Amino acid sequence: MPTATKRSSASRTTSARNCWRSTRNCRWRFEPAPARRCPCVPATIAGTTAAAATGIGMNRVAARLGIELHHVQFLRRPADHAPAVPLPGGVRLAEWGVDDTARICTDAHVHGQMRSEARMRARFTHGLRYLVLEHDGDVVAWCWVAAGVPRYIDELCRQVDMAPGQAWVRDAFVAPAQRGRRLLTAMLDAISTHLGGGIEYFSDVEASNQASLRAHLAAGFVACAAVRSAAGTHWRLRPVPPASLPSVDASRPTQRLLWLDARERERHRKLIA
């Protein structure tokens, strides 16, 4: 057995970045960590291979370094979706406004969703509308819609324009006790009528949220694009805008690794909601 020797700090750091892996015949082989990337590229991009080799998930490593990883599924429901699903008896659609912000947050908190009043007010400022389904005075479902106004996707620093007759659905929710009654489909159909009819819907869901994806598909949405991105305090690593989405207004739209300058950071803060 080799005799332990004292190592320098640099040697210990290099050794810690390497890993040992087991082969199928139970022998061990040594795999050095990948070479360091250029300092201008976020360190985690270079470290994802090492993360997989040591058995630590990418998300855990990224979280420790203050980096957000996203895998977003974009969905679309055509305007001619049929057949329409009527609201159940005793359930009605209502639209709330900025004066209802406190109640919006309270209802969300009841179901374990954290909402800040400042951010909800910002959504109204950006033209988003809040629709709910009410039954006997209780709220049983809700969603935000960006109808004819842009949807800013902060993970990508991209703003998707919604034309008249288009709406982006956000934070759609059905109370657990009311699930299985097709309330999401009925709510979207009722909102379409409320907005004048013939609405083409878009939405985005984290790919890991399988329950939400199933609910969207059951409501008539179809997957139209999927993107992966990474976000730090002042940078974004993102793909080019999917061709299946409406027109996109973005900071340097064709640039995949985006380092936000002061003007872009200020624009980002104003648009996020």
C-alpha cells in the first residue's frame, strides 16, 4: 500500500477535481477532470462533465454556484381547438384587477405557491390579465394570460410578442379537490370567449413538471419547442429562438452566450414579472 505523503495545496486541489470510476469488471480507472475553460465562460459549463463523473447532479452543482438550469417545454393550442368544454354548473369565470392583488397572493399561499404583491402588480402593469373560476364564493382555478401583449421569458432574456387573437398562459392552476373535471380546458375555452373568441394559446412549462405537462396536453396543447438554458446574475446561455414561436424581441437574439451590460440588466429588471 502506498505511503501517504504530504501534498501541496495546489496538488490537493487538482486531486479533488479528479475522480475515480468503477468499470463493469469492478476494477477502477482514473479519469482526470476536464481542462479549465476561458475565464469569460461560466465555470459550470466546463464543470458539467466532472459533475456527472462524481455522481453529483448538474442541478445540485449549479445551485451551489448560484446558477439556474432550465429545460423549458413550449406548447401551443390552435385557435380552432374543438370541441369546447362548458363550465360545470355553478362555476363562473371572473376577471380580477390590480385591486385584488392581496387576495391573489393569499389564494396562492393557501396552495403552497409563493407570490409577492410587488411582482403581481408588475404583471398588471405589463398588461397581463388574471382570470379565475369561482364556485360558491371560492376560487377553484386561475391563470394569468398575456393577451395581445408580450410575454417576457426572463430565463432567456427574450420577449415573445402576442398578436391580436393570441394569448400566453401563465401559472394555470386548478385546486386539487377540483381536478379530474376538465376545469383547465373549460377555463381556457371560457377565457377565449371572454376575449372575443378564436384565441390561439401559448404556454411554457418546466419539462420536469410532468403533471403540468399532462394537464396542458389534456387541454388541447401540443408541444412546439423545447429549450435548455443556464442563467447567472449577469449572463445567459441559451439557444436561438425556436422558429415555432411568434416573433421574438430579445437582447442580441442570435447570441447564445449573453453577458448583460448595464442597459440590458435594467431592461431585464423592468420586464420581469
